Amino acid sequence: MKKQLALMVGLSAALLLGLTACGGSKDSGATKSKTQTITFINHKTDWAGNGKWKAYMKDFNKKYPNIKVKIETITDYAGQMKTRMNSDQYGDVFMLPDTIKPKDFAHFVAPLGKQKTLEKKYLGLTNKSYNGTSYGIPSQLNASGMVVNMKVFKDAGIKTFPKTPAAFIKALKTIKAKNPDVIPLYTNYAAGWTLANWDFTRPGVVGDPAITNKMMTDKAPFEKGKVMYTIYDTLYKVAKDKLIESDPTTSDWEQSKVDMANNKIGVMVLGSWAVPQIQEANKDNADNITFQTFPATAEDGKQYISVGADYNYAINVHSKHKDAARKLINWLVNDSDYAIDNGGLPTVKGAKYPASLQGLKDSGVTLLETAAAPKGKESLFSEIDDASEIGLDTTDKTKQRIIEAAIGNTNESFATIMKDLNGKWANAIKTVNAQ
């Protein structure tokens, strides 16, 4: 899981951080060699604007005073990095985009160690490892589900979050009837990348950590009764029943966070990383914002929520400062509060859960980490997805297509769309396996 998936939008910025401290520091972790400057490219534009990166690098320099870090943040991170990685100019440390297939990691990324060794200490290494070597370490793990303003639900007389799609849709209808000024579910259609979060929920919805691997041989994964059908059917129905923003094509990601914080939106399908961002928009209402699993119950009668890696820290294979780059990654993962500050689960095993996820765990929801792909097949799912042109986990077009049909902007039926997706997926499996 991705993370998701390209996330917080703000103004692009580049800040020169981490001024050189005195070379005579007695800190045992201090670098004794000549001062080096490295560049760290990431998607956290909000941290460039609020000074968080500056504060982080000040702390980093307490341990490594002779490593200057130039922070460069990018708004359209995945898109711009895809272009920049055609050259060798993509920093020293960077967040590894999902557009790079595992089989190509070695062309772009310096190896960080053997997966079996790193797994003794870290979680979430599966999707950025290939043939037993890890090329990235997750910045955090995110749960994929729903960010919920429970005050909106309680004001409509709904005390507990629904556990089935039917009950969920009924609850949204009740919210709309009781308070017409509230948007029950905000899709963030226009932002695009946000819609991939619907796909990320599938392991939790079905309660199967290996569901993505199984889809690599399933020629009809969008068939009624299967997990992708359930997820997309829920999206279609909430849109068709006008339980979403009035004109999704003009939705506004930044404003949606403010509106949810101010009790004007009930639900957004996002990762747990979004909770602190929305709470920050109105601290007085922070307790209203909770994180819930997708409203589904597995066949065993239990509820699950999928947990997967967010962007992975990686080192440019062309970097001339790989040792300094690795020190920054180690500090961010082992010493900083990056994961907690972003509403995620820390990568280090045994670390404390953020409050948003601890509450789910305490209520009996099982956190489910996605299973690794079989060795040698780490790129197979993305290859099938690319060949199908469906864009699971990576693009918005299929989810937008479903919304467009639901609100009447096209003449397609939901059944027609699902049949088309099954055909494309089956053909893609055949094509990729024939290569």
C-alpha cells in the first residue's frame, strides 16, 4: 500500500537548512570529516511552509553538525520526480515514487541492505525490495480507511460508525436528511491522487493480506462478490445518491480539510496521515476527527484495516554522498518523530502507535500488513496494472470514471464498467505472462 500514495499539497519551496555547527563537537554521533551538503527531495510542502523541516534539520545537526541538508519540496511530487529521474538530478535522499518498478530499482536507487536483515528492525519493507535487497525504508506506515468527523454522525443520531457498506450508505443518507448543509462524503475528485485511497483499502475490506498477490492471477477481480467490486460499488452508490460534493469536478483538497475540521464534511476516504492535517485546521474541534476502517466485515466476522508503507526514503544511485545520505535516513527513521507527527505508524518495530490507530486497535479492529509478492514477481502486479490501463493504486481515472457515470455525466452503467475492467485485467494478465 502506498501509500499513497503523493499527498499533501502546498507551495513548492526549497530551503537551505542545517547550518554548520562547530567541528569540535563532543557528540559521539557527530561527523568528524569535512562538511558535506546533501539534498533531500520530498513531497511535504506543508512542512516547508510551516517551518517543520527547519526544526527537524536543526535537531539532525545536533547529532551530525557537519552534514548540511538542503530541503527541496515538490507539490506534484510523483509527476515531477518521474521526469527528473530521467537524469541523475534527483537529490541525494528522496522519496521513492511508485512509478519506479521493483525490477528497475537498481538503475535508480542505491541498495540499503538485505531485506531479511533490515526486517529484524523495520516494518513495511516488502514493496520497495527486490530479490532480497531493500532499496527503501518507509518514512511511516499508513492505515487505509476513512477519516471521519464523528460529531457529524452523532448530530445525525448515529453513535457508532457503520460496519457494512449498506449501513454506511444509510448513515450518509441520514446525515444528509438531518443536515442538508453537510456533505456526507467528500470524494476530492479534482485532486485525483486522493481517489487511489479507495484502492488501498482492499486488504482490510476482505481481511486478506495477500489479496493483491491473488489478483495477479485472477482474471475477473471486479466480479460481483469480490473485494474490488464491493469497494467500487460503494463509491458508485454514494455518488449516485448525491451524498458527495455537488460538483466533484471542482472539489478543493485544501479547503476540504478545513471544511471537515469545521464539521461540514462527514467522511473522506484517505490514509491515517490525513488525521493530523485535518485536526490542525481547527484545533478546537480536533477530538471530532477520528480514523475508521472501511465499513466492511470479513467472512470471519471480524473487521480489519490495511496498513502499508507510505513513501520510502531512498538514496540516489548517482549520489556522491551516500554515507551522509544514509545517516539522514537513519536519523529520520530511528530518531525523529516523523511518523507520529504525520499520523502514521512508525517503521521501527515495537514503536508506539499514534492515537488515531491505537483507538482502532483497542476497539478490536485488526491491523493487517500487506503480504510480500513472491520472489521474482515483485513487479508483476504493476506490470499487469500498466498493461490494463486501469490504474489501481496509482491513478485516478477509473475512480473518476465511476463517479462520472454515477452522477450522470456519462451513459455508462456500473455493470458495464465492471465488465470492461474485468476484460482489461484478463487481457493484461495474458499479455504480461506472454512477454
